[in-house]
Amino acid sequence: QKCKLHGKVQLLGLGTALKILLLPEQLILPSLDRSEIVALFNTLAKFSRAIRAAPVLAAQYHAVQGAYKKTDILTESIKAPPPAAPPSPEGVGAPPSTAAPSSPAPPRTAAPQAGAQAGGAEADLESG
């Protein structure tokens, strides 16, 4: 509700400013209401605060952007991956897919049966 009221006041202030600019001088005073004048001054106050805050916000923005440029965040993700290790002497003449692994693979464990996961219904049938 509060935002709607402020929006209406700002629009009324902008409309009043346009009315003052576009109407002939002798028609301005009789056509203005008290609420239009109040809205005009409120809108002028909001715009002047925004204009005063713009350089401060711009300085803060440039300070943050400068910090990002100094840390080189953007180029870190573009860097090339490290070079691959040279092949071992065993696999010099062999294709890469048949080369022996450098470390033994861990032993595989048997996967649990589907029946054991589903409540053991199949395991009961096999045992009984």
C-alpha cells in the first residue's frame, strides 16, 4: 500500500511538472491544486536525493569492480588445464587405451540384489 501511494505521488508530481511546462503562463496558477503542488515538491525532493547519491553509488561500484579486476577472477576460469603427464616407458609403443594403469584398481564389491532392497520378497522365495 505504501509503495502504491509513493508511486501515485511521484506520477502526480511528474504530471504537474509537465503541466507547468506545457500550459500557457496565465493558465498555470488557476489549474494547480494543493495536492499537485505537494506532489511536485515531493518528487523534486526524491529526484534531488537520487542525483546526490549517484556519485557515491558510482564510486562504490567502481571500487567493487576494481577489486574484481585486481583478483583476476574472470581469467581464472578461462585458463587452460594443466598439461597431461608424460606416458610411462611401458606404454611407449602401445595405444593409450591398452596402456597399463599406473595404480591397481580397487576391488569391486558385488552389487546388492534388487530383491533385498525391495523388502526381501524374492530372497524369501529363494530360501523357502
